[in-house]
Amino acid sequence: MLAVLANRTYRHLFLAQVIALVGTGLATVALGLLAYDIAGGQAGVVLGTALAIKMVAYIGVAPIAGAFANRVPRRALMVTMDALRACVALCLPFVTQVWQVYVLIFVLQSASAAFTPTFQATIPDVLPEEQAYTRALSLSRLAYDMESLTSPMLAAALLTVISYHWLFSGAAIGFAASALLVVSTVLPRSAPASDEGGIYDKTTRGIRIYLATPRLRGLLALTLAAAAASSMVIVNTVVIVRGLGLGQSDVALTLAAYGGGSITAALLLPRILDRIADRTVMLVAAAGMAAMLAIMAFITGIMQPGAAYWHVLLVGWLLMGITYSASITPSGRLLKRSASAGDRPALFAAQFALSHVCWLICYPVVGQVGARIGMAAALGAMAAFAAVGTVAALRLWPAHDPEVVLHSHEDVPEDDDHLAVHKAGDHPFMIDRRHPRWPAKP
């Protein structure tokens, strides 16, 4: 897997990603402490609102950024977004009002919503060979999982010698270092995107291509399943573990079990995907997630709280992490093979925005059900979400799914002269006739 780091451009971009993720992790810990300083007992409300603002920024800003990512130099865009994030991190220690936190969080997350899809869309151009790109995706998944494990520990170590305000400075340094690493790269020239249509057409182009492609509609359904599992872990782990009478270190260990499972899958996936089709791996993993959620719901309903239940929870979270990573990591391969180079930033931005719609649905549901009814009900509700997503993906994603599908442009709908009916076996669907990845049948 590490062989892809021999590519200097990718190595610098990967290091930029890792350092920026550590900076984000430090800022997240510091933000929680800042919210408590400002709002006291209402800190949870502040953080919940900040999380909602983050999702709104991701969903609203990413498609706009994706529409114009190929109309400006990508390196300049990423460096500018890193610089903006560094400035926001430096401003956060000086806020004294809750509304100021909300404004700065919106700016910070809007910059991330522009940076991340552009970064993701650049990697396929740097590593065009499928095998190398698959390993890059696993490394990226590994970086996210390692950040979730190491950033809290690093923050805890730093807080023993410095005030939490200095963590924001550490985050700013991380974003600045990320910008310098991006500056040091020479990126491939981006393919020009279509100039047809107005702002609305450009902004929605990625989402229209995404929703017109069967494999990507299946991917969106799988993302709902993944969001159901990860939302349960992120929102309710602390509630479950502390409810057992265990301490903060046990909460960290439980989250580490989930992260460890995800890391294990990321390390194994490149070899698995060399032998087994993406569709099979992702659907089996999603079905496994739904099954694990249902099993944990049953066990939670019948077991008494205690050490034995916690050990079961550790195993369940480990398996959940494995299936989550296996269901979501190959998504970049699907996006790469579903778009021309010119449309790639818009398509990655569409995935970024639509996937966060799934999390925006699951976060409040799992939190409210867990608080009002109980954890068994929350696990059961997320099992139902995951099952619905898996079944929908099975139906939406054709079993016969070649990388490039021959098609004709017959029967163009009257309401959109850019779209044509694509017929592949028994699976008719709509595609964009301007889309160069889909060569016309001679």
C-alpha cells in the first residue's frame, strides 16, 4: 500500500491531508472546551448547533465549489482554503459570544467543503492507474481513522502543559503546513469543464450526473447505511459507556475498537478489491453493518448493564468499524470511473454534499431515539436505516456494471435536451449526453 508514496506529488498531498486532519482534530477538542467556557451547562446545545452548521455548510457550499473548481487553479484554491481555515482557527480563542462561534464555524466548514472535494478529485489525476488509486483510497481511509484515534490523545497530552486556547494555534499551524505542502506540488493540468449553461446548470451539474448514474445512486443508498452505523457510534458511544458506570478512558477505548476495525479493513481492502468486484464487497459489508446493528439491538435489549455487556460492545464496534470501512472506502473508484476528468470535481463535490445529507438525517434520529426510548431502540432504528440502504443499493446498482457502458441517445426526453435514455440490459436509466465517459454506440 505504501508504494504509492513513492510518487512525490501524491506524497506531499497525502501529508497535507494528514496534517490538516490533525489540525481539525485539535480544533474540535478545543471547540468543546471553548463552548463550555462560554455557555456552561448549555455547551451541548452549542456543539449540537455547530455540528448542524457544519452539515449545512457541507451540503450547501460543496456543489458550488465543485462547479467552479475546474475554472480556477486547483492548487491555488486548496492553498487559499487552508489559509482561510488557519485564520479562523487563530480567531476562535478571542470569541466571547456564542453567535461568533457559529459564524466562524460556518466559515471554517465552508472552506473545508471547498477544499476536500477538490483534493479528492485531484488524486485520480495524480494516480491515474486503478491499482495505485485504490491504495491511495485505503491510505486516505487510514488517515481519517488514525486522526480520530491520535488527535484526542495528542490534545490530552498538550492540555497537561498548555491552555486549550493554544490548541487553536496548533490547528492553525497544521492548516498552514498543509498549505505549504500543497504549494510544493506540481499538479496535473485539470481538464476543462463544460461552459454550457448558467450558474444553476454549473452548480447542479455534478448532482445531476450523480443521480443519473445507477452505480452512484446505489452508492448513495450505501452511504445511508454507513451513516446509520457511524452515527450510532459517534452520537451514543459516550452515553452507553458512561451509563455503564465506566470512565472517560473506557469511552476512548470503545471508540478505538471502532477505529481499529476501520483501520483493519483499510489495510486489507486493496488486496480484496484486486480480486472481488467493488459492488460485491460494498454490498456484503453494508449487509454486515445492518446485521451487526440488529444483533447489538437484540443483545442490548436482553443483557444486563455491566462488564460483560461492555466486552460485547467492544466486539460489536470492532466489527462495525470493519464493515463501515469496507462499504465506504471504494466509493472513490466508483466516482472516478463515472466521470470525465472535467466533471470529476463536480461529481466528488456532489458525493460530498449528498453523503452529508445522510448524516444530517441519521444524527438527530439516533440521538432522539436513544434519549427518548433507549439504546436498543436506537440500534434497531439504525439497523432499519442500514437495511433500507442496502436493499435500495442492491436494486439501484445493476449487477452487470462495466466500467464504460456503450449506449445510444435515442428517445431524448422533451423536457431536457441534454439527457438521453441509457439502456443496458434490463436497466434503463438517464445519463448526460455531454458526458464523455460514455462513448456512443457506433
